[in-house]
Amino acid sequence: MLKHLYIRVQGIVQGVGFRPFIYRLAYENHIKGYVLNDTEGVTIEAEADEESLKRFVKAIKRDFPPLAVVQAIKVKEGPLCHYNRFWIEKSRQTDKKNTFMPPDTNLCKDCLKELFDPNDRRYHYPFITCTHCGPRFSIIKDIPYDRQNTAMAPFPMCPDCKREYENPFDRRFHTQPTACPVCGPHLFLYRNDKTLISENTDEITQKTYELLKKGHIVAIKGVGGFHLACDAANDAAVLKLRKRKRRPFKPFALMTGNLKRIKDFLYVSKREEELLLSKERPIVILKEKVPIVSRHIAPHLTHIGIMLPYTPFQHLFFSLDKDLILVMTSGNLSDEPIAFKDREAFERLSSIADYFVTYNREIIAQSDDSVMFVLNDNPFFIRRSRGFVPVPFLIRENFKNHLFASGADLKNCFAVAKDNVIILSQYLGDLESLVTQQIYKRTVAHFKKVFDLHPEVFISDMHPGYFTTALADELAEGKARLRVQHHHAHIASVMAEHDLVGPVIGLAFDGTGYGTDGHIWGSEFLICDRKQFERAGHFSYFGLPGGEKAIKEVWRIGLSLLYEAGVDINLLPLTKAQPKKGFILQMLKKRLNCPLACSIGRIFDGIAAILGICETISTEAEAAQRLEEEAFKAKECSSFKVGFEETDGGQIVIPTSAIVREIVSFMEKGIPVPEIALAFHRCLIEISFETVQRLKEKYALKTVVLNGGAFQNRILLKGLWQRLKEAGFKVFLPQKTPLNDGGIALGQIIIGKEMLNG
Ligand code: ZN
Ligand code: ZN
Ligand code: FE
């Protein structure tokens, strides 16, 4: 019996080859009707017998094109129209604008084959792309997504490209960025004084290779911005890059041409392999097996971040040498955003790079490489950016207004929301620097344009001193303005990801977050839903002598922890602390300029200082990472335990000082540092677990959410997760957003929505 179906597909379904895919499917399944793009997605009218229609719908759900992200398929039956064929109907405009846009992805297999096929007209062409791959988010200027609204506007298509573009059966049908050597952009190689060296692709590839092998630093324009590249096996080159970039500790990411080369020196699990080879091509953090790259790539660390090529130029480049391993770090100075405009790159990077490989197409939206790691076979984000942005998060119930959430000041991402979608921005970095603040404002304006947003609600953190708080005030211009507690946002973002309504027991362990009592929180045990939270437990407070200063000079925290624990402060072996010890002690005694904190991040800092692992840091979490590395070295360890106290109000307080006293007694017994470091991790796991147990009894809850930057610590995350699972808890973790403050904005949106509901 003939049936008529009306099918609506929502998600990233435009500019990704969806209509030709449907056309082919219709043909295979003898479907009559049509397919069209409208502003909300793709609409299909399909007529056939019931069996064929079933197969058709099933195949839509299963076999959609690689760049498509299908988020909802709605099927409705309608009256028969007795079509006699299937066709692609002209796009239909409604007053609503489509909010979906594909991310930038790795070159597809077909393009890769053409890139290396001497008979193809795009042989060695570094801007080869098709409907299934290449740059999107980074080159889109405005909506609708047409060529004239992209960075490809200055490159009119040649007749050959146009023919492909107009043919629904061609892989480049409606591929907006399609180009060829005749009509598209091309590469340039410059010296850092802007002397042009070459405009010929093959020559540039070869010369760049030679320059890198000689130990030079080359800035290479990629998809989301410039990378700084050097030979990863060359100590002098890596050290030169560290010095010029003013980055003494933070590890450099690597790139090499093939998976086999990665396996030569890093351990790769099945899951990690999938991530490395995925079309998103993130940096994956892997454990080192054999030391074949410079020791200065990731000083003091046993894990290294690496990725595989994703731009045509990178693929071309690594085809010259299958063993080559390059440092490919973001083109910036320390914590500034990645440089992505040519002029600006020459200004900011010519003191770092000796040469520049660039091209005459603009990057509209910058993005850094995404960074992930795998634990217990689960992928986690440290940074969610290129390849993943702007893939939206869907919620069940529509937003009544457009929302803007400004995120947090560190590792910033902001978020926007309308209809039933939330879009998280790319990673924007630390908003301390003026350059980052400008980029932030520019990116917010860009998002408003390309996603057609008119926010009426502005959400920020509660921190009165945050740039993002001030900016939300400024943007709101008298419209609705909401403030969300930092750690509540951490937990809510995981609840959003996993569609949890709550209440849950939420553990937010991180570096810094402003608490409702005005102190610095970050060891929070919350009982919360999407609207409100109760602070059910936390570690006890300690002073941060000198405030901000203590965050860089972690020996100050070490001193403070010893002081609060009432033990001999002369145990602190660090040289930098020596001359200032008396002064800091006075500060602590008089509580002068000693803001109170209880965050796990700061506890890690202080313990690292006490153990003599680290006295000052150059980048956030350096002390914690090095403390974790010490613990990795320990095989077995004696353990210590601490208990918790309950206040009159029933709040659980874990005594930080008790932990410090145990550590000191271990030191006095002469137990080696790695063993103490491991014992410390285990103590945190155990006491956190016991606290959760207590909360389970008290609140009758069995669902636990873990989030926050401190859970980037593998020992802590793995240990606590396992302990909770074994005890029968349902444990939820962030899988689509970063564990650190990069996911805060999603939580802000979710909580903001509930607050609006009254
Ligand atoms: Zn392709
Ligand atoms: Zn062309
Ligand atoms: Fe945080």
C-alpha cells in the first residue's frame, strides 16, 4: 500500500551533501517525492510502499554524510500526492534562519587520493576540499552559508569548478569552499622580514622541510590560525622556541604524518587510535614509550600531546618524510589567543618564527586545536575547539528567549542559546590579557551575526572581578541579567550533557571559583539540581598570602598550609621562600591580604611546594601536574587517612590541616617523595568517597557528578570514579565539554534557563 511521509531532519544538514545523499537513497529505495533545504534543516516528502519507506528512513538515520550531524528526525504521515519521480526542490526561505554550521574537519579519503594523484587537476593543490571535508566554521562570515558570505568570496569559480558545483551527482555539489589551482587561493613562503621566498606549492613544501630540518622555527597558517613549527627531535630548536615563546614548562603539541610513527614512541589504545584518526583530528595526550623526541617537549611529564595532519598542506608536507615529528604549537605568546590574520601574525610572531608559510585566504573565525585524553576507555576534553565547534547541544524544551552566557575568565568559552540548541564557542584562552579580551568581544559579535542571535538574557559567573562578569553587564544594557555560582555551573553542564534533572551529588574540584561567602571555593560537594544548590561539604579554608601572587608563587601556599597545620614552617625546603618567610608569616598571623581558599587546585599547589617539587609555576596546574608525575613514579605506598567534621549546620568539612600533618609526618619518617605524593592522591580519593557515602545516606541520592579542572588529574579521576562505581553509584562525567572552565558556559545556560522559569 502506498504511503506518504513528511520527514524533517534537524541538525547540521546543509552544506554537507545531505540532499544528494537523500536523492541517491530515494533512487535506491524507489521513493517518489522531493527533498529541499529550508531554514530549519532538510524537509523530505516521500511516497512509496511501507517497506521501502521503512528502509529509507532507517538509512537516513544510519548512513548520513560524514560532515552531517543529525540531531532530530521527525516523521509524519500525510495525504498521498502521487508523485511520479524524486527531485531536489529549490531551497525555501522562511523568516527563521538556520543556526547550524559544520565544524572544520580533516581532508576526506577521496580528496586525499586526488591530492596525490598526478593525473588529477587538484594534484598537490593545498586547498582541495569537497562536501565531505575541509574548512567550514573558520571561513564562514555570515548567513546564509553561500560562497559570497565566506572567505572564498574573492575567488570566483572557474568553469570546471562551477560544473562540479552545479552537478547534484558530484562530490562537490554546492561545496561553497571548492576551488582548484586555476581559481582558488595559493600559498606563500616569507622570511620573517616579509621577503617573499616562493609562491610555488611544491617548492614551498620542500623549502619548509629543509628549513625545519636545519633547526628553524616556521609559522604555518592552518585552519584556525598559525602554528609554530620546529623539529621535535632537535633540542636546540625546541629550546629556542620555548625561550622565544616565553613558555618554560607547558608542553608542546606534536604532529607526525602517520599512526605508525606515533606508535613508535607513544602508547596508543584502540580508543586513542580512533580519536587520532577521527575527522576532528584533536591532539590526543598519550603516554610516552620510547624517548625519541627532545626532552624539552614536555619537561617533567610522561605524557605527550600529538595529532595527525588535517590540512592538505600538512598532508603534503608529511608525505616528504614519514619519520618526521614536528612541534606544532599554537602561534601565540604564552597565554594569548592564536594569531590568525596575516598582518597580525607578522606583528606578533616575527620575533618567534624565522619563516612564515601563509596563504591568501582569510581565516574568519580562529580556533586552536582541540585537546583530549582517554581514561577507562572514555574520551575527555581538555580543550574543545577546532573540529568540534560549533556542533550544538540539544535540549528537550525550547528556550523562550535567546540567551548569552559569558563563561569564566580562564580557558574561556562562552555559550549562546536559542530554540532548542546551545552552542559553545571555541576556546578563547585566558581573559587576563587585553588581546584576548578584544578577541572575545569580536567572537561574541561574530556569533551573534552568524547564528542570528538577539540575546535578551545575559548570564555570567558570580565573580565580581571577572572580565566576563563586567562584559555581561555591559552587553545586557538593562536586559535580564543572571549570575551563576561557578561550581554549580560545573555540575550543571554535566547534567545538561547527560540529560539529568537532579538532584545529584556534585563534586566540583578545581582551581578557583568565587563562592557565595566571598571566599575562593573549589573542593565542593554540592547537592543540586538545575536551579539551585546546597553546599553540603568542602575542604577547610586556608589563606593565600598575597592573593593572586600565591597562585604563581606556590611556595606561599605551602607556607600557609604548614602554618595552618601548626607545624614547623622551616620544613619548606624551597630557596625562593627563604628570604620572605618571616614576612609571609606575619601576613598569615595578621590575616593581611590573605584571601581564603579551599580549592583542590590550590591544595595541590601547596603540597607540591611542601614536598619540594615546585616552588613557582609558569602556567596554571603546573604544580599539580608535577605532583601527579611524582605519584606515577611510586609503585606502592603506605597510606594515610583523615576524617571529616560536621558543622552545626550539618555541612561536612574535610580538615586540610590534617592532610598536611600526615604529609609532614611522612616526610619526617624519610619516606620518598613519590610515595608521599601517591599517598596524598589516595587520601583525597578516600576522604572524597567517604564524604559522598555520608551524603548518600543523608540525602538518599545515588547519582554522582564529577567535574572541574582538578579531575584532569588521572590518578584522582580514575581512583574516585572506580571507588564510586564499585560502591554502586551512578557516576556522570563531562564527555562533550572540557573538565576545566571551558565547559562552564553550558552550565550557566542550563541554570539560567531554570532561573527564568521562576
Ligand atoms: Zn573531501
Ligand atoms: Zn577552479
Ligand atoms: Fe572551575
